[in-house]
Amino acid sequence: MQKTRVYLSPGMFGFATLASLEYFEHFIRAIEERFRDRGRAVEIRVCEVHPTASILRRAAKLARLVDESAGDDGGPIHIIGHSTGGLDARLVASPTVRLPGNAHCRLGWTSRLRSVTTINTPHFGTPLAAFFATVSGQRLLYAVTALTVAGLKLGAPPLAAASALVAAFGRAQLGFLEIELIDRAIESFIRVLDDASSRELRAWLKLLRDDQGAIVQLMPEAMDLLHAGLQDRAGLRYQSVATYAPRNAVRDWVSALRSPWGAMSAAIFTALSNITARLNEHYPCRSHDGSIEQKLARVLGELPPPDANDGVVPLASQVWGELIWAGKADHLDIVGHFPGKGGHIDWLASGARFNRLRFDAVLDRIVTGMVAGEQSSAAEQAAPPRPVIETLAPERGDVEQAAAAASAIGAPPAGEPAA
């Protein structure tokens, strides 16, 4: 029996398993439930990609994983990418891609690829990448990563470290770099974990320091060049999820201030959101034809302000292909890291108030779209081939008749280019 295979590619703050924490745990469970309800067998794998390595290298690793594990039963393949992972997915799916090493020989499975789903992906870049590319930004990237792991694992990181991170963000935006302050915060996040988890997190942070190719590539100016050569695969379903969090909502700040960690969390998210909102008029993190704004307005019923973002990626930058869901959620809410029962732990207090009801709605749309991708591919393959019409060069005496016939159906006369 054919088995559906789904591959998940995490983004900048994501991973497969780190410090005994499964990043996509809730997301995987939700996909499995929906395929099981359809009576379908599904196998889900998470690609262990380097968090900040170049997108090309990340895509090559994804290509190898699929090639080694997709089997030969001919079953459909789907790729879901969160954040930067969505660019990995688009890259391996592109018919014009040239992957490094022998990875370009590992793409035979693309004939079975039925959908690419991108979630909160910076298709047109993000200003936050430009900030993380600075000296102070690099240190803060390490700190936010350590905070993410410690927070998701324990529910809340050390308050002193979180407070130091808030202060560091504030001073960094004013042009002051306090490396010792940031390093102390990072060390505090690491030390609250058990020994094994601490070692894993230190190794992970070393990866971030050793290769930051993706950080530079995610800058809006660099993504402008990527679009010039990245072609979508014909007949493949591309669908996207896009979210944003309300910026500086007073009622949500009041709610966050009820707990010390809530206050720190809200301050850190606000700092990230404010940096992400710094759009460049020459590279505005959206397409230039207005199509994205039309899609957002149609799905949301209104058009949010241009600087709307999820704390990491501008809202308009997240739209690619069919927009299947858009709404309020921060960058990690959407993959299951929101406050709620069932083991859900929030990332940062963003004020989006994302919940299980919305999470289920998002997963319903994603899986429904994946199945639609399979059906459209099957219909295309089942369609009878188009008849080949042989055309002969007209005899000298038939030129006038050919021109008249062409004029009658609105086509250009023979020998003239089409408009």
C-alpha cells in the first residue's frame, strides 16, 4: 500500500530534537490525526538542518533526507517548511535549482512531490536578519535561541537572565554593545537545564557561531536576488500560512504584567517586533504588483498596516502561492508553541492570543490543501494527451487564404509574431 510521506523543515529558531525537546511535537501529532481520520497511512520526518547555514546547504540536506527515506512505493510526498524551512522547501522543489555536491543527483523523488507548504516564511526577507547580521545582533541571536530552548523546556527561563536580555535589546537598538551582559544572560539560560540538555544547547549555539550564511541571505536585499532565479515547479501546489501579532496592545501589556516572566517576555517580543517592523522603502518585503495585499485583504477581511509582523517576519513577506490561512499568531504559536492545555508552552507573550481552536483550523487547511495537491496531480495524469496537430507549410497560392483564416480567429498572419 502506498504511504504518504511528509517532511518538515524547521527555521532559524527551530530544530528536530534539542535538549530532549521536540520542536514539532504538537504539529506532527495534529497531522497524523488528520491523515488517520482519512484512513491514510502517513510517515512524518523532521529534517535536522543547520539553523543558520546557507539556504542552499540546508536544501541539499533536505534533498538527501527525502531521497534516502521516501521509499519506492510511489506514494505522494509533501514538504512543510516553517520560517526559513519554507525556503528550503521551495529550493528543492524548483526545476532550476543547482544543489551543491551530489545533492543535485538526489532529486528523483520530485516527480512524486504534491505540495509545498510554507508557514511564516520570509519569502521577501526580513529586517530582523539585517539586525542579526550585526555584531550586537549576532550575540542577541544566540541569546534568543537559548531563551527559546530554555523557555519551551521549562515554561519560563531565569528572570534575571530575561531581564538582562531586555536591557541588552534596548541598548543594542541605541547603538551600544554590552557583550558581557549578553553572554551572562546566555550562560544563565544554559545553566538552568540539566547537564545533558546544557551540552546539547552549547553545541547548538556553536553551530550558530560557525555558519551564519542564512542570516545574510534572509536580508530583504538578498532575497530580491533569490527571486530572480528561483522558479516554481509547474503543476505543484504551493500554499502558505501567514500571521501577525498586534503591536504594542495596551490590554495585552496589562495582562503580561501580572507575572514577572510575562512582563519580561512581552518586552522581548516587542523588541523583536519593532526591529522586524523597520521596512526599507526600496526593499519592502513584499511583491511589487499588489497581489499579496489583495490576498491578505480577501482572507482577513481587512488589510493590516504594512509593518505588521509575527515578531520575526513581516506579514506580507509570508505569502506565497495560495494563502490558505492568515490571522493573529506569533512566529512560534503557529507550530504549537502557544499557552494552553495538552502540553502547549508559549514562546513569548505576543498578545496574539492564539489558541487550540485556531491551531486546529490551520492544520485542517494545511492537510486539506495537501490532499488537494494529490488530487489535482492525479487528474492531470489521468487527462488524455492533447492531440498533436501537424502543420504544413502553405503552398504559394494558399498564403492569402491562410492570412484570411488567421484574421478570422484573431491570430496574427503567418510569419508575424504573436502580440
